[in-house]
Amino acid sequence: MLLDLAHGFVQVFQPFDLLMLVVGLLVGMAVSIMPGLGLVMGVVLALPFTYQMPIEPSIILLTAIYFAGTYAGCFTAILYRIPGEPMDVPMLWDGYTMGRRGSPAKALGWALVAALIGGLVSSAVMVVLADPMSEIALKFDSPDYFAAVFFGLTTVVALAGKSMVNSLISLCIGLLVATVGIDSIYGTQRFTFGVPILRDGVQLVEVLVGMYGLGEVLTRIGQGLRVSHAETGGKKVTTHIPSLRELLAIKTTLFRSTVLGTLLGIVPGAGATITAFISYGVEKQYGRRRHLLGTGLPEGIVAPQIGATASVAGHMIPLLTLGLPGSGATAVILAAFLLHGVQPGPMLFEEPSSLLMVNTILASMFASVVGMCLLGFLWIRVIVKVLTIPQGVLSAIVVMFCLVGAYANRNNMSDVWMIVIFGVLGYLFEKFKFPVSPMVLGAILGPVGESSFMRSMIASGNDWTVFFKGPICGTLMAGSLLALSYPLIRQFLSARRRLQPVASSGGSP
């Protein structure tokens, strides 16, 4: 295993692969500290540039953006109280408070060490679990694959937003988009409406770039473009690394948050934002100094940062071993695999021709973690200068990349119009509080789930109980039902608690 990983490191440090790694880190940091952009948009905007690249540098570029995006937001959260991403909100409570009390360099140091530890440990866990997970995945048959897809989609629905109904509607729209084109089982056309370009189905690039890229720009325009006033003011912005003694003082927090981040990352739908909030919440409940959280404690910085960064490696486990993306960013990375004619799954770990690619991706995760921390430590003053770019200019650049990237895919204006359609749809989703993740993952996983479902039905003589008979698919289907039931049970218990004071007071007058 270590020898194979060493071969991956040799490939990562090839000139072009190394260049893509550095570019990815810089892009990830730049987009993540800009309110309104974010790491998913950064990954989406980079996707069209990977068309003509080999598969290895393409995935290295996107993975580096993903890793850097979970870390760079701490700069603006700590220094300016501006969360670049929702995952950076917990960083405000203790990170900005510590900075306001005169120790911003110390707060940045805690965030850097947390990102480094969370990224390296979770990447090591990823390397250890990759082979066992691929061995288990090799035993999957059609019902097991459908159950795995169903579990991923139901988990995303349960975790994607406050309204489960809106999440289900979003998922169904994504599944409907996935049915456009020619049926892979019977070869019939569906929902093509006589348009030749729709016979090949809706391209994943159109869905991703439209919903996440153009849709986000339209949303910001609708809210009114704001001018960023964050300035360094000539003050010296530095990072002060905590000592080993200080780290040992919070070793329990380091361990707990790393385990939480890695495990939650494996769960589809539990993205970096949810992981960061849960890690902070667990620290708030079980931490040694939980009653002091919010007053500028290191634990309040370390817990969410480790959780967010560790979740990235967790997301890569089901992506590489099962072909199941667990977040918006890994959905884009899956699209990059598919655009290059590579289907992630257990066979990647069996075929010698693809084994070097897998080890290169695994090695690039370690290199991304170390690289983003070095860049954050050395170039922090340059990075925070990105905040001075006007929002209008940034929006124009994003729109240009979206449209040019769409046209470059097949040199067809129909793709540009499809991007615009999905951009408007993304704007409407945001306006009416529908989560985007279920729709995107439904469009990506829909064909896999449908083909697995149809093959299972044909093989079993239309016996729907086949999805509950096997040990793997039965367990996954039970987990799916639990994921769907949990929000309903939680809502019921919450409503019951609200009604108890009314009942005890004899009702309303």
C-alpha cells in the first residue's frame, strides 16, 4: 500500500500535475473567502477547463480546490467577521472573538493547525479504508447498488434543508432531469420533445454550472450586489502557530473532531457545513470547557475547522469506491470522472491501468492539505486582498466562465441555452428556499439508480421485496427508511414539546 502511494506521490510532483495542484489551491482559497462564491462554485467553474486535460491533473485540480475551500474561509471569519461559506459561521463565535480580544494571529494559527491535522489524519484513514471498501463494493449486485443509491439520495433529502417537502421536490426534479434522453434498458426516447440534442440526455455540466454558477450570480444580483469594504488597513496580518503544550491541552477536542469529521464525511449529504456545526455542537455539549465556548476558546476554532476539513477525505471514500458523491463538490468531481470516460467504483482498485490514477488522487489529498496550509501561512496578506475586488466584476467573470465553458463542451449554442435555463432554475430554487443539492445529486445518480432498479426487477420477476432480502441491500434500505423517518420524528417531538406548556396551563384563553 505504501509503495503504491509512493508511486502516486511521484506522479503528483510531475510538472503539470504539480502546477494543477498549486492552481487548485489558489483558486480554492480565492473563491472561498469571497462571500457569495464558495468552494462548490470554484469547483464548477474549473470543470470546463478539464475537458482537454488527462484525468489525473483534472481530479487533482478539483480536489485541491475542494480542500482549500474548507480552510480559506477562516481568514475572513476571524479577521473581518465575514463567513465566506456557511461552514465558517461557527468560526465567528470563538475565532472572531479571539481576534477582537487582540489575538487574531493566534486564532489563525489554531485554524491552520486544525486544518492540517484534520486533513492529514482523515486522508490517512481514507487510504486505509479504500481497499476494504472496494472489496465490499465488489460484492454488490444490482439490488445492492440501487439500495446504495437510494440510501445516498434519502440521506441528502434528510440533511439538505429545513423543509423535507422542499428537499423531496428538489430530488424529484433532479430525477426527472435524469430521465431525459434514451432509455438505457429499452432504447426508447423520453422527454426529448423532438429536440435532437436532448436525445443524449441533459449534460451534467449544464446542470452543475447552471445551478451552482449562473444561478448563484442571479441570486446575488436579485439581492443587490454589495461592495466589500474589508481592508487590511495596513496592519500586519500574521499567523502564530500554537505550541505543542497548547495542542496537548486540547487533545480530546482534536481527536473527537477528527473522528466526527471523517465519519460524517462518509455519510452522503452530511457536507462540510453540517459537519462543522455538529463538531462545534458536540464540543458545546461534551467539551471540558463547554460553558466558556463563545468567549474566544481554541476549542471553538479547532472543532469546526477540523470537522470541515476532515469531511473532504470522508466524502472521497464513497466517491472512489462506490461512485456515490456525498456533496455538491464531489458531485462535480464525479462529473469530471464521467466526462473522461471513467466510472468510479471498485473496479478502479482492481485494474492495474487505473490503480496508478487512484494512488495519484490519494497522494494529491495529502499534498493539498500541506500545500494549502503553507500558502495560508506564507501568503495570507495576498489572499485577503481578494476581498477588495468589486462584486460586480466578480459576477461578470463568473458569468463569462459559465457561458464560455458551456459552449466549449460541444461547440453548440444549445448548451449555452441549457445553462441559462438551469441558471434561472437555480435562482428560483434559492428564492423559494428549495435546496439545490438533492436536485443535482438526483440528476447525477438517477441513471445509476434507474438501471440498477430495472435490472433488479427484470432478474427477480418484478418482485420488489428483492431490495430487502440481501444483507447489504436490506441494511441500506433500513438505513434509508431511518434517514427519512428521523426528521419527521424530530419534528413531531418538537411540536409535542411546544404544546406541553399550553396543555399544562389549561389551554389558551
